[in-house]
Amino acid sequence: MAGNFRVSIDTGGTFTDVLAVDESSGSVFVVKTPSDREDPSRALLTGIDKILTSAGKSYSDIETVIHGTTTATNAVLEHEFSGIGLLVTEGFRHILEIARQSVPDGYGNSFFWVKPPRLVPLHLVREVSERILFDGTVYRELETDSVIRDVAELVEMGVNRVGVCLLHSYANPEHERRIGAALASRFPDLFVSLSSVVLPEYREYERAMTTLVDAMVKPYCRDYLMRARKQIDERTDRMPFLIMQSNGGVVTAEAASDKPVTMLLSGPAGGVLGAIEAAKAAGFKDLITLDVGGTSTDVALVDNLSIRLTSETVIENYPVKVPMIDLATVGTGGGSLAWVGPNNTLKVGPKSAGAVPGPICYGRGGTEPTVTDAAVVLGRFPSSLVGGDLHLDIDAARAALEEFGRGFGLSVEDAAAGILEVATAGQVTGIRQVSTLKGRDPGGYCLVAFGGAGPLLATSVAEFLNIGAVLVPPNPGNLSALGLQVTDVKRDYVRTHVRLVLGDSDDVEAVWADLERQGTADLLGEGVAADRIDLVRGADLRYEGEGYEVSVMLDGDALSVTLDGAGGRDLTAAVAEFHAEHERLYGFSYPGRQNVELVNLRVQAIGHTRRSSALPLLPPDRAPSPGASTRKVYWRTHGWLDCDIFDRATLAARQHLDGPCVVEEYGATVVVPPGWAGTVDLYGNLILARSDSK
């Protein structure tokens, strides 16, 4: 019988972070363990074992395991393209070559842009004899036997996964479904992704690419998720094993392995949700999240505690049109390598030392200086990390930084400080992508810093962008795992339905209702109680003549559609939301003056989960903690200063900390520079702000 211990696991490139909440006592436990790139399920099980030992629990005490992972993303970033085939309608063999005419940075150095590597080479593309028209009418029947022969030939050539993208399958998926059934029967070991399941929208190129990405990551995700599922079941009664998706919701491991493209931003999505939970407790509503791990920094902008979703995500120059939290990623993390660029310039990232060999100070064979090495040399980090499990070789890092700085004519301190400043600039660039480039002034937001290296440079980033407040949640190194604790089951559904928004809307209502029935059935099948299901309608609209549409979701009490259909809002509400969103995004709108065209209809099915707070109140009678020790820390503007070192676990509610000081805890280190001060709130959040007039 399952207990009351909820375990969440976030697998990153360097560490697997585990957080658990004991709902009977309100206690929170955190551990880290090295990630296993060959088999992520091994690190997942190791993490569960460590957290159970830490809490004095057993597998029978676990109620739910919730998991976020970067496995799908890594497969794309590492170009795991071999063994993929593509089936298309006859006459459309070159869909990937044609692609789109737009180029990145068309006014800069990318005028002669070379398209990214093909996911499928032309000799592994096969044409299917069939044709469906735009309205779903079958113009030419499918020849299934020829498909079987073509796929058999592909399998002989080493293909083990196939994407199927037939023309207008969003309007009529019958031919794709028949192909899927035939391939499942004839080639049971073949991984198959159907575009009518992955992305039933028009625009053939984007649909094909999203389907191929799904097919590409399916072997990696399905294999390890099912291994983990099996091993968890062997240790206890079958319990819920839920997987975070890119949209900020969870689904069962079985559902995620069937459509793994929804897992691409699984790990970072949990971090955004954790940041919202911490900020809500601290009284902030408008946030910029700064999630800094070992290899990269993920940033997101949050208005009024609401995540923003986008279906225009590009990963490694490949469009992936599934709903994801709107994130920007830059290649600057704790393990990012410092190197000499053109004209003897100092560069940091995007190459990273990774988990192996890691930074020089890890003593695992690293030879190139990293951001972590620079922080160690400047006294920002202690002599060991992760609760003493990882001892740092400060002398080795210093020797490497001396040699590196010599090439620039810099002292070891100035070289290390320069590395941190360049890393700061990289993080600032990421924030500008989600703020200033989208018409938002970052100075009006609270910066929420987390991840193992998030609090290291957060105040420097805030100063650069004129941000007045920095929030560092408790257990920032495990905040993505905390975010997994506070999410709901979510599934997104979309269907293309192009028409002008004029006259009767019965056809629109019929499509919405069909998507709602599908969402309800899927959530009931995943064990969600009927009275805990909400259905939220949405639409993609554009002004007649525009090339791209704007997505709106009809959220809010009046717009949420319950199972009995009560409380629904019609297309008129979607159009009103569209005008307002168009004005916000582009600075103009034409209500009443320009026809509006509907492109896609959407439904998000939400299954509300039972949850408890993973941010328990601090003991009210705890006395303010004095500094545990002092350490010399180098600051570019002040040189070496004796700084108080605090143990975060001993800080009291409402305790005030004056910079310069360093706050150490398991999994992260908070740096408070001169001119800054911190205050601890009732939930253990550390809120940093300027303490001088600079």
C-alpha cells in the first residue's frame, strides 16, 4: 500500500536532483547524485535509494514518483540522427530540403545561411501512393502493400524509427492510422511516429520536423522510462510514475514514452514552476527565472505568476511545434569553459566540461578552466560541494587560472573575475531574449535565481539589468525537482480548422467539443477523477492576410469548461482575447476594422492533483544565526575582503544579512557582494536587494 512520501527527480546533464516531501510531517529532503548518460534510469533509482536512506523511509512509503529529464533534449543537441526514415505523400519527397525561406539574423552575418543537418537524408525518404485533399476528402486511396515493401527496404538499410507525414493528415488521419497499424503488425520493433498524432496542424514542414524529432527521441526516452517503471514496480506496489512535459504538466510514463517530443523542455519546465511557487510565497508576481546548471542557463519571463506557452520553439534550428513554456537558453553554466577567442578576446561557453571530466577543481582530469574554477579561486565557493561529497582542488584551479591569465597579461584574480563577468554577460543575453526583445523592461521584475550555479552571479546580472530584487529559494540546486511537486496532469490537443470568423460557429463548437471529449477520456484513462478535470479552450487566430497567428487560451473562471459543458465561452471571447494579445505583442490591433481568421482550435485538459507545500514555514522560535566562519573573498572593486560565511540551514525567519557575505547550503552557494543585503522570509526564501545608493 502506497504511503505519503512524494518523490520528485530532475535529471540534468551533470547531476540528478531528488527532492521528497513527507506529507505526514511536512519535512522536505534533498539529495544529489551524478547523472548517468548511458542509462538515466540507473541514476534515477540511485537517487530514490539515497533519498529514502536520508529520510529513513522505504519504498512502501512512496505515494508518487514524478520525473523531469533532459534526455530528449540531449538526443537532439547531440545529433542522434542515424536510423531515421520518413514516409511522405507521393510528390513531396523534398519537403525537408524546401523547408522555409527565412534565415536567422538575416541582416547580420547569416546572409549566406547553411541549413542545419537533415534529420533524414534523401535516400531514406519514401513516397506513399495516396492523396487526401485539404478538406479531408480522399482523392487517392492508400496502397498499404507498397508501404510495407518500402519500409522493409528501409529496415534493411538500418532504419529503426520512422516518421509518417502525409499531406493534409490533420484533416483526415485515416491513411496515417492504417500505416501505423500495418507497421506495428509487420515491424513490432520499429519506432513509429504519426504526424496526425504528434501534431495535427497544417504547415507540412513544421509538422514533418516535429514528427521526426518525436521519432528520433522515442527509443532513448521509451527504453529508459520503461526500465525505470519496471524497476520501481519490482520494489513496491505499482505506484504513479509521472513525467513532466514541456507545457508544465505531467502525464504517465506510458503516455510520455508514446509521445516523447512533449518532454523536450521537461527539466527546465519544472524549474519555472518551482520559481513561481517560491515567488508566490514571497509576495512577488512578476518574475524572470534564472536557472543555471552545469552546461547552460535557462531563463523565462512570468507575468502575474502565469507561465507563458509557445508553440514556436526552435531547438538546434529545428522547429518543434508543440506547446512549451516560453524559455530562452544560453550556453553559460558552472561548467562552461573559458577560452581565447578571435583578436585575443576572453570567451566563456558554450562548450562545457560536463560531468566528466568536469571543472579542474573536481580533480577528475579536467584541464581547461571553467566558471566554477574561477569562482573557487576567488573564494566564492567552499572547499567542498554537495554536502562534502565533492572536494575541490583549489590549488589546481589556481595554477590553471594563472597560466590562462598570463596570455592576457592579467593576474590570476583578474583573469578569474573576467571569466565571471563574461559569464554574467551571457546570462544577461538570455534574459534580454525573453524581456527587452519582447517589449518588457526587466527592471520591473524580480529575478529568481536557482540551479547549482544560479545564485553565484545573480546579483551581477541584476545590476546589469537594473533589477531591484533577487529571490533565492531554499534548496535552489533542487528547485526544478520542487517544481515537479506542484504541477498538475496536463494534455494539449489541437486541430487545424481554417475559416474566417464570420457567421455561425456551430462547426467550431463541434471541433472544440470533440477535443474536449478526447481530453476527458485520456485523463480518465490515466486515473484522474472526473471531478478534478478542467478543460480550457484556446485558438490560434490572425488578421486576414497575415502569415502567422497568435495563440490565445480562454482561461479564468468564466472561461474554464467543465465536464458537463457549463460555463463555456464561444468564439467571440477568443476574438476579443486575440485583439488584446495582438496589441500587446505588436503594438497595434484592428478590432472591428479587419477580418479575423481562425487557424487552429486548442483544448488543454487539466487533471488537478493533490499536493502539499514543499516550502514549509521556518521554525518561529529559531534565533538569528551568526556566521559559521569567515573566508577571504575577492571582489573586483574591493580586492580581498574577510567575509562572513553562513550556513543557510541555520538562518532564522526575518534574519538580515549584510554583504559582502556568502551563504552556503547543500547543492548551491549564494553570493552577496558589497553593496547588497539579504533578508530571510518566513518560508526560507532569501531576498537580496541593493543596500547602497549606487
